[in-house]
Amino acid sequence: MVAYPPLVPGVLLRRYKRFLADIRLDDGREVLAHCPNTGSMRAVNVPGSRVWLSASDNPKRKLAWTWELIELAQDDGTTALASVHTGRTNRIVEAALQSGVVTPLKGYSELRREVKVNDARLDFKLADAERGEAYVEVKQVTLKEPDGHGYFPDAVSVRGTKHLASLAELAKAGRRAVLLFCVAHEGIDDVAAAEHIDPVYARALHEAARAGVELLAYRVSFTRQQGRPEGVALAAPVPIRWA
């Protein structure tokens, strides 16, 4: 599990300039927070929603507050937590790899981060004297469309397509290559390529699978104490849908 620093609740007023968000804390203060997400944040940028922030007392930081989570209304009247902090995704997956939660990737004795492969950089390289090597690229999924399904990406992703090409090259060369979708939204029960958003990525995903790239999807689980999120961990696999 990855523990959060103490989180402070508020309400999202707006996100703008990609990395900035205006938030009204529960005590009435309005603060400017860092938004650690380079994507479109489609479906998770919902003004009026409850959000959770972490605070830093580092005097070198320009912004003391960081937007971590958002609570999103679901069709059944409940709310679902979703992570907006893409910087935490690899830490969540790394903890799961080390603890054996990702069953297909159990048994490797070594883990390296940020491994360069051709002209791309992949998130992890696993190695073991008996099992050999495995290259793993991680993608965070938070887009839940009105049809109730989860999708990736939430915007055109040239970088994501490049990663798929690198994974496919590895698979064709007989190396183990894995794409792992980290579903960081409690309300998402499956994942599909967002062909309606990025058809090039969707085609590349199918081509990578045909080349032998393994596709995995695991959903996170949040722990709470008296309603306050305290930690997050990769928990269980979810299906990958194919058109």
C-alpha cells in the first residue's frame, strides 16, 4: 500500500492552465493547488466535486497544496474516489509488483525503474535468473464515459502510441513485454481502448496484442479512516474489453 500524507478536504472550483486548480477548503479558504496531471482529465475535472489535497511546508515549492483525489457522483447515487495525481501511479504499481499482487508478474527478484528501450523509456524492467526479463509500461485509467465503461487514453496520446510500438518490438524479438492499466477510479469495472478519442492508439493497442504484448488491468483500492482517504493499493484485476 502507498500511504497518503494527511489529506485536507475541499471543493473543486476550476482547473486551468493544466497544472493549476482553484479549490475552496472546508474551512472556507480558497487556495491555489498544483494539479499533477498532464492529461485532459476528461470526466475527472468536475467543478463542485469534493476533492482531497495534500500540503507541503517546503519553502522552495511555489504551491503548498497538491490536488490528490476527487469524489465523483455515480449513477446509483454513490460516489467513487479517483486519483488525479499521475505521479503516484508508478509507486502504487511498484508496491504491487514487489508484494506479488500482480499474479502474472510474480517471481521476479529484481526491479529497475525507467528503462530505456530504443527511443522510448518504459516504466519497469523485471529480471530473474530463472524467469528471465519482463518489460512493463504502466498507464493510469480514470476516464469513465456515460456508457459506464472505462477507457484509455482520455486525449490523443502520441507518447502512449510510441510506448506500444516499443513493447511490440520487444515482443516480436521474443522478449516479455507487458502493458499494465492501473485503474485509479473506484467506479470503473473494465477498460477498453478509447477509439472514439484516439483511433491511432486503439489500432496500435490491437497490433501490440497481436505481436505478443501482454495486456493487464488492475483496479486500485482506497483505505479510509473516518471517511478520510489514508492509502491506496493495487487490488484486483478487471477485464479488458475488445471491440
